[in-house]
Amino acid sequence: MADVRIKLEKIQKIFVTTQGTITALEDINLRITDGEFFCIVGPSGCGKTTLLRILAGLETITVGNMTIKARDTSRPLNSMVFQEQSVFPWMTVTENVEYGLRMRKMPKPVRRDIANHYIEMIGLKQFAASYPCQLSGGMKQRVSVARAFANDPEILLMDEPFGSLDEQNRILLQKELLRIWEGTSKTTVFITHSIDEALCLGDRILVMSARPGTIKTIVPVTLPRPRDVETIRTTPQYIELYQTIWSQLRDEVLKGETGIPSRR
């Protein structure tokens, strides 16, 4: 059995605003194992991003305990890929991908070799010297993914990285992400609004309730690996898993929009 890399115990997060307090997360108990691709889905405003920011160390916990096992202090504990395009416009593709390595003061020949490796993996070798203004939205997100992997974090955190892309680019990037992840088995926590995307990528899927965000259920994804995101959608197993997750998520989405439980 794989080791537990992330352990959350009774996590609560409360924000204090001028209008009062808002409980974003309530009683989150969770274990994520080494090398797991763990997906989180839930209605808008349920605290998915807040939970990811807590894992990244960008938000503090109001109540509870978090333990993240670090194995190699020479590597960053985590890298985060955001939904918004986060590439530096004044840097080339190569300079963007090797940015984290440069911050770690890695020798230029070494970081250039690593950057070139991941640039080739994401299919942008011919654009290595290009600037973001010369790239499409999907290509910029490829650069963000390559930069995160190149930095070789122990844990990869991804906040709806493909949410703003069209369907064609989303499928292409899902395939690229799976290909890179399958070669590294890096512990990954991935937020998405898409049940389909979670099923294509994940080992387990956490379904969160409407705010305050709690764990409603965790569904194991029994689809075999390696996965072809273009073909698994036609399998009975995929359809059954999709219906299972949607049955858990449907009422939470309606509650999140109306503030009241839905009627069946």
C-alpha cells in the first residue's frame, strides 16, 4: 500500500470580512497517497480553491491539522498551476519553463537541458524562443504545465488549469498531462468543474458539498491505466462512474446556486 503523502484532520477555514464571517471549509478529513492523481469536484464557491491554497501554504488553517511528508529537501515541496495564464510575458518559452530552476540557482546548462526536455514533451520545441504574445491560450497553458513539472516538485497542485480552454485544446492538454504524469507518478491534486475531466485523469474523485465545503463522498476511479481520453468515454464503466458522481453532485450544485436543498 502506498504511503500517505498528505493528511488533513478536521480542517476548518473561516474568513473574516467586513460583513461578518464566512465558513469556507468544515471538518475536512482526507488522506492522499504517494503518486496518486487526486481530483476534486464541487459546486462553485464550495472551497475547492481554498483547500488547494491551504495545501500550497498560501492560506492558513483556522482549525485542524495538516501533515505533508517531504522526502527530498533539495526539491520544492509543491508547484501550483493556476487556471489563469501565469506565464511571464517578458520571458521566452524556455525562460518561463526554467524559471523555477533558476530560482533554485541550478546551473544554466542543467536547467536548460531540463527545460528543453519538457518543452519537447509538450510539443512546443519549435516555439522555445517565442514569447507568450506569440502563443495561443492552449500553448501558454502547456508552458505553465511544463514549468511546474520541470521544477520537479514533490506534489503538483492544479487549479482548473484547462477550464478556460476550448474542448479541442482541453483534450490535447489532458492527454499531454496524462503522458507526463504517467512517466513521473507525481502526487497530484487537481481541481476541476468537469466530471468528465476528473474521470479521464484521476485515481479518486472527491465530491464536495455546497458551502461550507465538506467531503460528501470520495469515488475510486476504476478505469484502467494507461487511459486514452478519447475512447474511455464510450465504455459502460465510464458511464456508470459519471452517473454515480453526478448523482452526488447534482443537489450540491443546486444548493450552491439557490441556497436551499433541491427537490427531486
